[in-house]
Amino acid sequence: MPEASTRDRALLGTRVAAMITEHIRKSGLAEGDELPSEAKLADEYGVSQRVVRDAFRSLSQQGVIRTRQGKKAVVSELRPVAVHSYFRLAMQADAAAIDELVEMRLALETKAAGLAATRITPEELAALRDLLDEVEQVGDDLRRRVELDLAFHIGVVKAARNRFFSGVIEALSDVLATERERGKELTEILGETHSESDAEHRALLLGLGTGDAALAEQQMRAHLERVQRRFRGDEEQLIT
């Protein structure tokens, strides 16, 4: 029956996708490396090219590979695509989600800061310092401040040398940018400056440079708790 044929092909596609993933792992393929052609993989796995195409489509949706018209598929930078979509939809559907987002940032980024203090390289410290120097030079350019702020926090998390922390923070990049835009707007609406945030970032940078995990965690926690109070205070104003 047609239904059974479709179901069987889907199961085959799932199995072939798993075999391709194993091939990537065993071969040590990295981002940008090409995979064998659909025809070659079909022959190797004893399936039709259509099944291989189904497997490629699934792996592309998962962020494992990138397919290109008329060219061989290539290994993608591992990206938690499904997580990214979930976070984006949650933020769009529920205005209260921003508070939960900051709570998650407190858990993840505080621990990441502690790890980064013990693992960060002098080059990474210098790069973070350059970002802060530029932040302080852009003044009230909200868009650029948001970009630099996000780059700074992602840099701290990456310095923790934990691929799962990095994967989550990168999957969150879109919604984190939205959160930061709202936070910076609140600062300006309330007639305040960005100096407090700048000072907290400088303190965090100093903490990272000492190699003291507890100090770096304390600095990150203090910064994010102030962000949390800002958003919660805004919600209270909207309610009253």
C-alpha cells in the first residue's frame, strides 16, 4: 500500500541519517567538509537516492549539514536548531517569557563565568576588553550597544570551554538581542545612562582576569540580578 511505502521510506531515511551522522563522527569531518554524493551514499547503504535525499533533509533541519543546489552537502557547524526555534516562538507568544529567560541566563552565565575565569586565554581577555572599549565609545547608539553587549556575553560563555553552554547561548542569540534592546530602551525611558552596565562589565572582566571563579560568578550574578530587577520593575509599572 502507498501508506506502507511512505512509512518504510521514512524509516529508511531515519536510519540512513543516523549512518551519515556516524560517518561524519568516525571520519572526523568538520564544518565545511563535503559529504559523498547522494548517488555514492545510496550505493553504499543499498537504498535509493530518494531515501538519501530524505536523510539529508532531516539532517539539514537538525543543523548537522547544509545542502546546496547542484553541489555536495557539507557538514554544518553544530547548531541546536530546534532549541533556537523554541526560544524564538516562546518569546513571541508570551511577553512574560523574558523573566524566565533572565532566570535561565542567571543559571547558565553565572556558572560559565566561573569556568571562564579558570580557562580564559590572554587573547580572549584582550578581545573582551576591546569590546568594552568600543561599547563605551558608541554612546547612545542602541543598536551597536546591543550587538557589542551580546558579543561580550557570548565571548564569556565561549571562554568557559563547554560546548553545551556555547550551543545554548548561540541558539538564544536572537531572543537575547530582543531582551537587550528592551533593557536598553528601559534605561533611556527612565532617563538613566548605561554607565552602570558598563561598570559591571568592567568588574566582570577584572574578575575573569584574576582567575578567581567565585569572584567571576559573583560579578556575573550581580549584573544579571540587576537586569532582572529592571525587567520586573517595568512589569510592576505596567500593572499599576
